[in-house]
Amino acid sequence: MMNEHPPETPDEAEMAYAQAKRYGEDLVRIYQQERARRQELEVANQKLRIVWATAPNGLAVLDEQMVVVQANPHFEALVERRNCVGCHLSELIPSEQLTTALLTAVEQHVPLVNVEVTLSLPSHQRTIHVIGAPLVVGAQQGWVISLFDLTERKRLEKLKEEFIDIAAHELRTPLAIILGFAGVLSEELADIPDSTISESVQAIVSAANRLKMVVNQLVDFAAVRSSTPEETTDRFDLNHLIEQAVRAVSYQANQTEIKIVVQPSGRPLLLSGDRIMLTQAIGHLLDNAIKFNRPGGAVYVRAFQEDEQTVLEIEDTGVGIPVAEQERIFDVFYQVEAHMTRRQAGLGMGLAIAKRAIELHGGRIEVSSTVGKGSCFRAVLPPASEQALPSPRAQMEIAHQQTLAYGQDLARAFIAQRSLAQRLRRVAQMCQELEQLAQSGDLPGVRVLTQRIAQEASATTETQ
């Protein structure tokens, strides 16, 4: 005979109903929460799809075999290939450097890879910047890569560099002639009491010298941009370069009452490279330290040996550089102050030239700064190599000095020619007067005029 459960009491039935009701409410709440999460995921998924489709850079996901499993429209436009899914990366971007960098990123757990690649497409070449990151999910791995088109930027940079080259070298010769004429004219008018004329000539000389500084910066930039380490093979002592650079900016420092303190190393600091380029780099660092210093401030120059490397430090007591600006101060044409409101003139190329020159010599440059207290630029250079050959830059500088001398010689020759022509006209006029006196029989007048002609002829001969 089967056992029968005793009938539930009203209290037990009520408890079971309440428990079932709670279970039902919990299920409804869980369902609502799950539905809300699914809606949030759907919204997030839609946002990602929109971002993926409209991103201005090319995006692609690769599997562990570097086969494209997903690509956005801009990626396909950059590689000029439709339906990239299923294609190997090397078919779309044939770059061994990129493939090696992505593999190394996984092996060495490098978070990001930056590679610049030039694509040879049927109608043109395209330069792209590739950023890649490993994608690891459990036992599966792959990559996400992002492409940025640098073609237009490279084209504009090339145009800018060509303009700098042309402007720098085409301006040098006419500027040399202007400086030559202005300098000689200043010498010729030095004894004239009219201060207005003298001030006008000095204004011409001053303006031409400012233009010369600008042109020299353009030339320096063109030189460091196009130079290679193999071209710089001279051997020299850094202490001598510091002396030359300090001497070159001493007048500028005195004008603003800036004291330059050179802390001697006490020993030779031998380097190899381009002495002119490095001297100019030191000069640009000193110029920056003077320009952005305080009246009555100081610039400290230190050079010493550290771990077989040579270190140059230039520290100032100036206004300092904000942290947000310290990464950009070495960019070409960049200045912390806005162009229309800045107090210091210049192209903003000095620090870029200095950085490039130091890097060409296998070194690096760093900056530490505190706003309101000053900045310290630190250049670290490798030791000198044993081999030393003449520097091509030295020959270029000699040619430039010869151009300046040519301008001065040309100006002096022009003034001498003009002076000679004036004297010859006076002699011709006196000869006509002499003929008239001889015809009139004025012998005393003939005698006096003959002496004047002889003196003028003698002066003309000395001028020649």
C-alpha cells in the first residue's frame, strides 16, 4: 500500500505560494537586467560598427597567420583592394619590416609597433604609417593594425624642404652684395657730420644682418637635414667649440646683461664629426638660453666625461618651458609663444637644428625645465673615432665666407670706379678750362690750373 503525503496545511500552502512568487519576481528581474544588458551591448556594437566604418584611418584585424579577417572601407581604399578579407597581409602591404615587427611584438610582448611603409601602387606611390598591436584571446592570437596615409604630408614636407633649400642659397649671394655695399658705404660716410645719413646706413646694415641670421638658419637647417653621419669625419676638442660659440654670442649676452659662465672640464674632450655643425648647434642652444632668460640672468655651460661619453649641459635662469610644450620645442618652426604675440624674433628652427646636428653625431639631446626657474639642455655624444678626414661642411663654410668677401670687394670696386669717373670728369673739365686760358693768353691762370690738373691726376693714380 503506497504512502500518502499528508495534506498541506493552509500555512504551508501560503509559504509555498510566497516562495514561488519570489522566484518569479527574481526571474523577471533577471530577465529585465539581461534584456537591458543586451540592449547596451547592441548599442555599443552599433557604435563600434559606425566607428569602424567611418574611421578616417584604415583598420584591419588579422588572425595568427596574418590573414585579414576584418577590414574597414578606408583600409581597402588605402591598399586599393576590394574584399580584403581572406588575403594575407603581405599581399596587401608587401613589407618585410612590418611582418618582422608584428612577430617580434608578440614574442617580446611589445604593446605597439610603429612602421612607415611605402606602397608602390599601379598609378602612384603611397606612404603609410602602420600602428600594430597584438591581439591575444586565450589560446588564439592575432593583430589589430591601423593605417594612416602620410602621402600628402610627405609631399608638403618635401615642398617645404625644397623651398628652404632654394630660399637659403638664392638669398645668400644678393645678401652678401647688400652687406658689402652697406658696410663700405658706412665706412665712406663715417666722417660726414650729418647724423641722419649715418643712422640710415646703420639701419640698412642692421636689417641686412638680421636677414643674414635668418638665411644662415635656413642654410644650417638644410645642411643638417641633408647630411649623413658618414659625411662628418673631422676630429676636435669640444672645449674649443664651446669657446668659439660663446665668443660668437657674447655681444648678444652683453646687450641683455646675461652672464655666461663656462665651467672648464680640465681635460680634452675629443669628438669626431663636423666641427662647424656642432659649433652652430652649441650656438643655437646658447642663443635660446640668452633669448628666454631674464635681464641680469646667467647661462651655465658645462662639459664633462660620463661613462665614456661626452656630456654638454647648457643651463639658464630664464622663464622655463611648460611640461606640455617640452616634447614640441624641437619641432621645426615651433615656438612656445604665438607668432603675433611673442617677444623674441626668429624662425623657431634653432633647437631643431641643434637636435638634428647632435643626432647626426650619434648623440641625443634632453631637456629638463621648471617654469619660472629655467631650463637645462643636456647633449650626450659618443667618444671620438680614430679616423679623421676633412669635413665637406668646412669647405661649404669657406665658400660662404668667400661669397661675403666677394660682396665687399664688389662694393669697394664699384665705389672706386665711381670715384675714378668723377675725377676723370673733373680733369676733362679742367683741360677745357686750360685750353680757354691758353687761347686768352692768361699765363698765370694756365700755371695754376696746370698744377691742379697734376694734383688731380696724381690722386687718381693713387686711387687706382
